[in-house]
Amino acid sequence: AWEAKKPLVIEDIEVAPPQAHEVRIKITATGVCHTDSFSLSGSDPEGLFPVVLGHEGAGIVESVGEGVTNFKAGDHVIALYIPQCNECKFCKSGKTNLCQKIRLTQGAGVMPNGSSRLSCKGQQLFHFMGTSTFAEYAVVADISVTKINETAPLEKVCLLGCGISTGYGAALNTAKVEPGSTCAVWGLGAVGLAVGLGCKKAGAAKVYGIDINPSKFELARKFGFTD
């Protein structure tokens, strides 16, 4: 994305090798989230350009930088736009979604050391949400990635990077749905369907799906919706 309100462009870019405590991933699958579209629209006050968008990706570790001990080449992984350092006060309190370790640099579109690993035609590109999965390769901090089972289909589990975890977590962690509850979910897109999964997991007795597109209800029933 060279600038806001302009179409995405396919370009040959350079993705530099990972530096200390960084991981370079060969991206094999990525989802498209409304947040990507929102940033491209120019409405995001924190939007930076030029940038490689994408934050819902899965792939295989290609190489690791100095000091990386939890990952090796060949590992199947999901990129995380919310890191977990296990060191800051938020991670230690269990509120890992508020991890502060790299928040400032991530918001500035750069790696933790303040520089970018992405460039095109000699121009530096910004990273997006610490992941930038709309490319064949991505460099992320070693606290912004998690290992997964190698048998998991990457084209499906990439959605765990945002949409699925957002909806599923909303039901279990935010709403704290209780057994026997009656729940209503507005919108049956990826996030809404994941909310239904969370409600079902929590033991909800009724899960109502509300959407202007009636064709979605047949699929929704497979995700735990009752009505």
C-alpha cells in the first residue's frame, strides 16, 4: 500500500534477514481483515504509508536471528499482532493482551530496534501491526509468533491470528458466557461465527444469530448457533 485510498499494488520487495530476537517467516496463507481495509481507507489515525498490510497469517519459519531459542527453521507458526513477552507487568498479571514490550515501536511501523526489514525500490516500507503478512515473507519479533502443530492446515489456522481468536475470546473472556445462557450475536462473518463457537464451548443453551443475509444461517448452525 503506497498511500491511503489507493488500490494495493503487487510489487517485488526486499525482506531483510532477521536481526537479534527476530524470526523470518515464509507466509503460506493469510486472511484479509476489516482492519487492513480500514487502514488502507485513510481513516485510521495511526495509519502509516508506504506499508505492507496484513496481520492474519500463518507459515513456516525460514530463519531466526541471534538469541532466538524458541523457534527454528521449519517450525509451523502463526504471526501475532499482540505479542506476549511474559516479562512486563501486564503479562505477569495475566493481561497479556496489554503487553507493552514492543508496543511503541510496533505502533511506529518498525521493528523493536527502530528499523524496518522491508524495502521496495530503495524506499523503506513500514511494518503493519508487527506482522505484515501480505507478502511472501515476514519478519516479526520472537515474541510476536507462536508455534503450532505441523498437521494443522495453514490456510485455515491463519484465521486464528485475528478473526477467530477475537470472536472466541469475546465470548469466553470478555462476556464470560455461562452454562445455560441465552446469547445473541449480531453479524455472522468470521468474527461472529467464532463468537458462536465460544458460546457453544461455554455451554450456552441458546445462541441467536442475527444477520441481513439469510443464507448465512445454515453455516452458522455448524458453529453452534441454535436460531
